Amino acid sequence: MDGVVTQEEPLLQRFADSSQFPLAMMAFGAFVAWAESLLMLVQGESIENAIWPQAVRTLSWTFILRENVFLITFLSALFLGFCVYSSIQYHRGHRLNKSIQAIFFSLIGGVFASWIIFVLMDYRYIRGAFLLLPTIYGVVLLGSTLAIRGPPGLPDSTQDWKGKTKTLLHVGTVFLAAWLVMPGIPALIGIAPSPPLTPSMGYGAEAGPFDRTTLRYAYPLPEEVVAIQGPTEEEIEFSIYLTLPHLPEEPGIEGVPLAILFHAFNNPSIDSYTDWIDHLSAKGMVVAYIQYPTDVRPEGGEDFEPTIIDGTSDWPHHVPRMLSIESALNRLNEIITASPRDTAIDEVLGNLAIMPEHLWIGGHSLGGAYSLQALGMVQAYSWGNETLVVDTEMAAARPVQEQWLPEYTNLPENSIVHLVVSEDDMTVGQCNSVHQHALFDQIDNNQSLLLYIPSDRYGFPRLVATHYLPANEAHDTLADWAFYRRVDAQADWVVAHSRGDLNTADFAYANLVNTGMLTNLGKWSDGVDVLPIQAYTDPSESKRFAECF
């Protein structure tokens, strides 16, 4: 008609009114949730490495949720209240405006994407340890779905196939959200039993009594190792981190014992192990954290099919790593025996000697396996020939190459060995440590133990024994009781022997070999015992480890 101007609908408005709007917003939310992992995959990282940063953040979020249950419950109730109100309004024909709908659709997409990552992490790393995070996912998913489409209903005969599909998806999403929420309800309303508190005194309490100072000493990587280093560690100056205890001005002792600690695969940063180092050093030990390259790429290694047998493997990657560790130990020996000694050490220790004849040695995962090889190496220096503690936590397979096979020719009578496995270790399993126990046949049975840490999902937080218990990122109640308490006793035993303090040594010894003291992990808040550590003097005779033989 003449005189009538037709104004075209704005592009954004047309998009908001289109059937693609919900899918696009959900895709946007999923992309935001996956962005970091997708970028790492594009850069050539493995799936495991690509989701690892999210695994670490998930740990952090979980600890925050655990510590703020009341606040989380309150905020969840507010969110659900708003969403239920929006659902009622939807039923009355009053829909949310498009900008708020965009937010809710993005939340739905982000939650689905985050939940998929969570499922992968749960299978690979955490094995049901995190209860509240999927509960929060469920709350957000449930609330967002109700706010956008109202209460669920069954398809009816008036709907076409698209309408029926949307209705079924709506119902399915609500049921999924409820399934995610329900396991966390006892925790949210405060009726789930809580685990024992971290010990406030004695073993397992805050690291002490001594403060610490950490020094760094770079060591040279062999040329053949430098030539095959991978890109993930190329900016690292591989070093020995030496942590020294602050002792009284006149401690009345000759010196302090030595601890040597090795990190896990692909985790050379000391930041993951400062809690472990503190618990050792705070008892009066010098702790050498050996940073060694794990991203090495020897010729033929990419397509290599390893043979893993009796706790050993023939990976060619072992050889450059062991060459690096050998170089680090040589450098450590130079630091200890230097005359004059580095003034930075003297400023902390004064005239006290570092006495490696009293030795603690161990590590986590790959570092646990390599600590066994390193023990063989340092026997050439007569280290650990008076007092020795060996502590491997969830050890990987050790090298089978002949030049690196350990021969323990001078283990002292004062030796204690703890080879530790976790029930829900999905990374290296338990059989490596079971077989490695046979390396210490010459030690008295009650002083050489395979320790099995069970998972206890009785209350909240769940106490799940994963591969990562010794790392700072997984430092929780179970770690305090099953790991740090034991580390304190190990350090006390070595330090006491170095000082000739037999009373302290005897008390620590009882905590390390007496099953009543070693294996007890306290009680849940309702008085039920936490599942205890299980100690085996001969794991080859146990049905639990029958699959290893």
C-alpha cells in the first residue's frame, strides 16, 4: 500500500526468534567450557594432558565447595527458587526475555560440556572422590531447564515429531539433573558423616617444628639428553632444590640426615610437592628434590611397544632419564662434600654437616620407580649405610635395562621400606609395587611392607585413594592420615637415629611397623572406623594381588 514503510526485523532479533538460537547458545557454552582443552589438543597435547589443567581446577573447586557447604546450599536454594518462579511464569505464558534465555542456554551447554570432562576425569583420576561438583552441575542444569521450558511433561498427540523430541529431551534433562543432584543431598543438608579432623598434634599435624629455607642448584643434563628433549620442558633449568631446616643455634648434634625425593611423570615443578618436602624437612632433615626430565623423545620411542613384566619395563625413555638422575646425584654429592661449602647452606645450617649415611629416599609414581634405581646409585657414595627409609608412593614400572638394575649390597639393619599402593589408582596400578617388594627380601619382614590404602566412600567428603594422594593438589583428609602422618614418622625415625635419640626412634618405629598404629586412619563423625591401611609383609601370598602373578 502507498505510504506504508515496512521495517525489516533486526538480524539479532531474527536470530533470537529462530529455532537455531537454543542450539547456538548451548554450543557457545560448551565451547567456553572446552576452550582450553581444545586449544591444547590443537597444539598436539594428548587427551590426558589436555584435561589436566581442568583436573587441577576441579580439585581446587572441590576443596572450596567442601569448606563452604552452607553457603553453597544457600546459593543453590536461591538459584532454584528463581528458576522455579520462572517456570511457574512460563506455565502462565510469561517467558523470560531473550538475553536471559541466552544465559540459561549457555549454562546448559557449559554444564553438559563440563560434565563430560568431569566424567573423563572421574574415570582417569578421581574415582568418585568429588561429590558436590556434579551436584552443583545438576542444580544449574535443573534450574536452567525449568526456567526456560517450565515443568516437564510427557509428549501428547497434538505435537509433531519435533515437538515430541523437544519434550522428551526436556524430561530427560530434568531426570539427568536430578540424578546428579541426589547423591549430594545428604552432604548439602548436613546429615552425611564427616571424616576425622586432621591431627592437631603429633604425626600428620601441620609440618613442624622447624622452619625451612629452599635453595636451588642447577645441574648439567648430558648432551645426549638435551638432544632429545621434548618441547613441554624446554624452558626448565633442571635443578636440585635443597630444603634446609632452621635448627636452634646450639642443637647439640653433629649434623642432619638427607632425604632425596623424585617427582612423577610430566610434573617436574616443585610446587606439587612442597607439602611432602615440608613434612620431611620440618623434622630436621635436608631434603633434595631432584628435578629430572620426563619429556624425552629417543629414536624409535614414539611407536615403541613396551614389555612390562614383574614391575619393570623396557621403555627407551628410561635411559636418558636415568642419565639425568645420575648427573643430578653427582651434583648433589659435590654440594654435600664441597670444601668450603656453599655459604648459603652455612647461613642456615651453620657448622652442621649433612649426613647422607642417614638417608630417606623415595618418590611418587615414576619418581617412586626411579628412587629405587637411585638407591642403587648412591650406594657407591655409602649413603644410607647406617639408617635408611625407602618410601615409594604408587610407583610406576622401573627400568629393566641392565645398566640400571639396582643391586642393594649394603642396606643397613636400620632399614624400613614402605611401598604404597592405592585402591583407585587408575594410572600405574598396584602390581609394580607388588613385584618391587621382592627387591628387599634381605630386610626383616615387618620392616619391609607393601601398604594398601583403601577408598572409603562412607560419608562426606569421600575418602578416595587415588594415584595423586602425595601431591599438593590432592592434599585432603585421607592424605593427612594415610600419607603425611606416615611421612612424619619416617622422618622422625631417621632424624632420631642420626642423633642417637633411641626413645624417639622407638616411638617412630612403632608407628611405622606396628599395624595397630600404622594402619589406623581414625573414625567418621558417627564413630564408624575409617577403613584402615592394609599392610603386607609378603604380597605374593595375598589373594588381593593374585592378578599380579
